Amino acid sequence: MPRIILPINQDWFFETYKEVPESFTLQGEPVCLPHTWNDDTNQDYHRGVFAYTKELVLDRELKENDLYLEFLGANIVCTVYLNKKLIGTHRGGYSTFRFDITNQFRWEGKNLLTVLVDNRQTEDVSPLMGDFTMFGGIYREVNVIAVPKIHFDLLHYGSPGIKLLTEMNGEAKGVLTLEAFIKEKGDETVTYSLYDPSGNLVLKQTVPASHKWNRFTISDPVLWNGMKSPALYRLQAVLSAGGQDYDEIELTCGFRYFKVTADGGMYLNGEHIRLHGVGIHQDREGCGNAVKRKDREEDFALIRQMGADMIRLTHYPHAPYIYDMCDRDGFVVWSEIPLLTLTDNKKLFENACQQLTELILQNCHHPSVFFWGIQNEIAMFGENSYMYEAVEKLNVLARELDGTRLTACANLKNVEPESKMNRITDIVGYNLYYGWYYGEIQDYQDFFDRFKKENPDVCLGISEYGVDCNLGFHSDAPKRKDYSEEYQCLFHEKAYGIFENNPWLWGSVIWNMFDFGSAIRDEGGTKGKNAKGLVSYDRSIKKDAFYYYKACWSSEPFVHITGRRYDRRWQKTVEIKVYSNQSKVGLYVNGKSVGELTGERIFIFKGISLFDGENRIEAVCGGLHDEMILKKVQEPVQEFTYIDPNPGFNVKNWFLDESEELSQDLYYSLWDTVGALKENPDTWKILNDDLPRLWEDPTFEKRVHYELFKLINRRSSAFDESKVKEVNEKLMKIRYHL
């Protein structure tokens, strides 16, 4: 009997544990999987230990098989019991993992399956922290797999039991490299059959299962060529012994060759391409990270509609079917482990190695995956020698597991161009936010010039860039940190224009395609969410900046008028901005033509007069049409303007007040680093007692090299200025220990 996969996603019970009990019973709230306890219906963000229980009964016809429990994702630490006996624990929230339950399963009567899921912060499981919600739960599907006693190893890092790599030897010969992992090696054989994209058998070979590596040549393979032609092959592997077939696996794969150079950027199958990327998280409004496949299909449709050709699967492995969808649609993929913080804890490094091994072995057959990301912003709190050593070891591990792809890392602004961190992986990405968190938009070019001068042989791209946009805020004079939809458009127009003028970059990745959950955030009138997406969290609204990139990247003809949510205007004349990938756009107001412009991507009609009341604005381009309604009002609409709760909370204002002494030699103040304040128990107690909101950000305590005032000022809306000044006065009474 071949392997049987049985979904067990129905009829679970869910309950909270303040303390883990000594035994478990079938009780709690009825739920179905996927499930998270941190969806949008929750008023509070919970990180703790929760239990899922289920009665498990299987058909007795499966009795002669080995049984495995398969979890496609449970965050962060998952411990499984069957009939109150410990089965095992998995530490890592984003990869597939399995447990052998053959010897613990009772064929007579019912079995009590208990799964404890713990999403509390640890010191040894990545991610330790991050600007995204650490959802808890069994948020992907769970299966029971029944297989004959002779079978491919289902416990080999959650992999399919076969390692499949493809590469090209020249332009006309494909090389297929295969390694099978067998639970009990004996005289078994594996028969490999490869079918081309049209379903024709192009290879059939039987080899001893004990052969570690098997390399086969495929003449003139049909190339997987990105979105132009994502041609997929199908591999069938049959495990046999004594003339009988026992187990079977099917995987898709593809052949392609590529390279990235420091001067030319990205080349796929010999053709230069500029990667137009988006980053995506896996969550969605209303369901947290317990999303359904139909919802992810909608996500991919939106990405295709905008015209992107690359996806950065941030900041962790995504669901297995996501990689299938990337293969199918032709996206180039950067896939990564959730290493966002690195300490000198050896167990944390070992866990990073485990998660990297799982990521690669589970997904190395996917032709869409080009880059293995091994770290993201780990130098946020500074660089040191153990960090370089750990990243170098991870880089070596990735290459040992898969030498057909490139390794990648994502650094941030405080990693200087001359840093060793830029010379470890095959390609480098930078997460840069000029014009939002710091500096001006034009500073991107200065950075590129400095980086290129320092690292002429390093392959550089932009792995994150963007600004937050609250759809309720609008402005005729958009500026940094006003959270308006208009500033998001202005930022992307200018920033992406700079990127295009540097053709040596391998590409750029927008942060982010969709708004996403971030429990630590409360800014710009938005709580618990990062609003840098081009599409709203519920996917119902494509922000105006979405259409700017559609004008840049998509060949689907369209015309779009921006500013439709800025629907009440008080000025006598206004500017109307239109995005289109056509060369000529006409504008009509209340049915009358007010002009026609020729251009590229951005069309700005100035001096448009509005009548009192409603005005119908239409943009026309050939047979294309878009329209919106603007209402002329008498006064500016206050709700369109973001009002900072602490508008005067600014270090410059403090220094201008000469009547106040803000720091003095030999005494502590807010201008000391977090590390210096942490070393003194008296100053640390003041921060704990008087500024408890500091600890809403789990990264705070670890930012030892940052001045405290800068961290507070970055989240000024969370703090009362008078209270901060009071804390500073208390600190200034405590003398340094010299």
C-alpha cells in the first residue's frame, strides 16, 4: 500500500494554560486548523503557552504502516504528546516538521493527541524579536502520514525524503542531482522518472538506494525562464525492495542558469533582467497568520497585476504551497531564515543552523528559489567578531547544502559600506529608509556612490525601502512622517527613480506589498500594524502607490487617478495626478475636457478648478477610463492631517530652552546609551518604574549602543514629554561610577 496522507484539521479543542498541567484532557474551545490566538478579533496581544487537543482514530487497515504526524507550521516552540506521553519538541515556528508516532499509537480505542504551542520569546530560537507580530498557534495544516515500513525518511529535517538539485552544464545540458534518504537502508532501489513540461518521459533510471549522489544529464531541457515561461518538470521517485514497490514521492523542478555581477546585476538564462521585487509577510486581517490558500492566491494575483517579478519571502520560510505558486508563476524568490538578532548564545546559533538546514532541504527543488537569505539586520545593535564568525559559518553551511544557489543577507544603514558584513554572502541587500526614518530621499544616491567606491566587486541591491501610509491622511504638500497617501506616492516616485539610474544594482524590493501585523507598533494613527504596504491589510484597497509601480512594471494597459480618498478639497484650484503605462492621458471635469498630457508613468494636471459641491473627475486614454468624485468644501478637512500627540517632543526644542539644563558632566541623562543605563541598577530602576512603555518594544533592552533619547524620540507618540523630562531630571541626580 503506498503512502497515505490524512488531513486532521477538524475537531480540535483549544485552551490557555497559565501553567502546564501534569496531564491533559479533551476540553476547551472547539476550533479547526489552521488556527492562531492572535487574530484581529483579539483586543490584546498574547504570547504564552496554549494547548490543542484532539481524539485521534485511524482505520485499522493502516495498522501495518508506520505513522507520522506532520506539522506544516506551529509557532514558535511546539511540544507533542500522544496518550499523555511525550512524542517530541520542535523549536522553530516556520518550517515543516514531523514526529514518528508508530509505537505510541493505540489501535484499540481512541488516542488523545495534545499539542502545546508556546510563542513566548526565547533566548535560543529565532526570531528573538522583529517588526512583525509573533503569532502563536498551529497556523498551518496538520496531517497523519501512513507509510509502509520501507519508506523515504520523513524525519530528515522535514524534507520530502529526497534532495533534488538542478543546474546547467553550458546552455544545452541540464544536470539533475538526486539523493534519497531511506529510513532503513538495505538492498532497496530507487527508480527515478523525469517528465518534461509536456508530460513526456525524458529519463528513467533505477539505482541502489545506498548511492548517496546520483547525477543525470538531460539534453536540451526546456528552461524555467521566470514569468516569460516558467517551465516545470515532474520527478517521480519509487522506492522498491524484493521486486515490490513500497513508497513514492513526486516533486516538481526546473532547469535554468543565472548569475549576478557587481557591474551588470542579474542575468537569467543569459539575458539581463532587473529584479522588480516586493516583500511579503504571511498574515492577513481577520485571520492573522492562519491564512487559507485562496487568500494567498489573491495575494499573488495582486502581485502579478502590479507587474513585480521577484518576491522576498520575509522573514522566515513560508507555507510549502507558496513555493509551488512561485514556481508556477515564474517569480524569482529570495527565501530566508528568521535570523533577525544574533547573540553569543551558542544554542541560538545551533538553532539558526537547524532552521537553515530545514529551509534548504525542504525547498531546494523549487526553481523559483534563487537566493538563500541567512541574516536580516542582525547588526542593528552593533557588529562584533562572533557575529562575523557565525554568519561565515552559516554561509558555508548554505553552500554545502546547496551549491547551485547564491547566498544573501540584508543589512541596514548603520552597517557601513566598508563593513565585513558586506563581504560574506554572494549578494548583499540593504534595508534603507532615507526620507522616512532618517535623511532625505536623495541620500540614496550618496549611499550608492559610497558603497560602490568601497566595494566595486560586491553585488548590491535594495532589499527593503518604503514609508508608512495611513489611508485616512492626505496632503497637498506631503512631507516626511505625515503618514499621508500622497507622501507614500512621492517617496516611491523619487526613490525608485534613483534606483533606475543605477543599473548596476541587481534590483529592489518594496517594503511591503501588503500592510502587516506588528504588535509593537503604535504610530501614525495605526496601532498593531506596519502600514508600509502598497495594499491594505485586508487587501480591499490598492493604495495609489500600487498604481505607480503598475505604470513602471506592468504591460497591462491602464489609467488611474490618484487622490480619490482625499475626497474633500477646499482650494479653488487643485492638482490632479494620474498614473498610466500609456503615453497620452486626457482629463475631464464634470464632462468637459480640461487638457491632455503626453508623458511617461506620471501625468500631473495643474490648476484644475472645482465647483462647489461634487465634481466628477475622469481620466481617459484611448478606450481606458478611470473616474473619481471630489467635493469642494469651504474649509480644510482637519481629519486628513496627522496630528502628532507630542508635537513639541523634539531634541532641538529642548536645547533651545536655555533655562533648562538637560545634561551635565559626571551625571547620567537621557543622552546616555541603553547599555550604560543598564549597568547601573538605580538608573535602570527609574526606567522600569517611570517609563514602562519602553518594554512594549522587545528590542529596547538589547539596543545597548543606542542613546536612550533617540529611541524615545523615535516613538514619541507613545510618551508624554513632561514625563520624559521628569525622568531625565531623576537621572541627572545619579553620578557616574568612575
